Amino acid sequence: MSSVRGGLAGVAMAALAVGAHGFAGGGYPGSSGVMMLVLVTAALGAVAAAIRPRAALPMLMVAGQPLCHLALSGLVQHGNAAHAMEFTEHGPMAAAHTVAALGCALLILIAERLYALLSHAVRVALTRPRGLPVAARARRPRSVPAPKALLALGASGPRAPPVTA
């Protein structure tokens, strides 16, 4: 299940980062920006697959958005490095990336939960029902002989009143 989460995190983070970046006016990346974005989101997807608490996924994705922004801003081109560092100063850009990251994390967690429910339902539907377990045959208890000490006292059994002489 964690590999599904990691793959979804990487792919969705790349798609939503490009959309948020373009929506906020940052333009769309060239081939070098896309390559940087693929590397960044592949690494973030591997980290998302390795983290144990699912609640850490939104924090990872929000932390990964500045890295996606740096990749999309074209750090490989020498003239855009100063513009790439203005991520936090450009409010709409930071807001668009943050909303994209939180929305992406929420969708991934919902998809992961629905996948678990659906796979369980399919497993239940396709599994052949087993017969009821056969109970062991009940044995009748053997009769317990009366202790000889009670018979010597004049009782007819262990719970009977004494016999008068």
C-alpha cells in the first residue's frame, strides 16, 4: 500500500505543481524544468512511500512544493535563479502551491482508504465461503460411583439425607 501512496504522491505532486505554478502566473516549464520536476517528485514519492504515519503525507507534500517551484522556475537556466528564490515573497504563488499540496495529500489519503475498502469488498465477494466447523460429538458423562465413606455413614449417595435405622 505504501508503494501506491508513493507513486500517487509523486505523480500528483508533479501534475498539481505544474497546474498551480501556471495558475499563479509562473508559466509552464521547458524540457529542463520538466526533467528537474520529474527528479524532485520521484524523490518525494520515494520518501512518501517510506514514511509510516499517513498523517505525515500532507506535511511532506507542503514541504516538497518549494522544491517543485524551484524545478519549475528553471534553476538550470542561469538567468532565473533569482526569480526562483522569490517563492515565499510571491503570495499567490506560495498560496497556489500550498493549496495544491494539501489538496493532493487529501486526495491521496482518500484514494488509499477507498482502495483498502474496495479491495476488502472484492476479497470478500470472491472468497468461497467455508462450511461451519464440525463440533466434536458430545460424550455422555460416566456415572460417578458414590464414595465408600458416605455409604458407610448410612447415606444412600453423596447428596442424600442419612438413612434412619
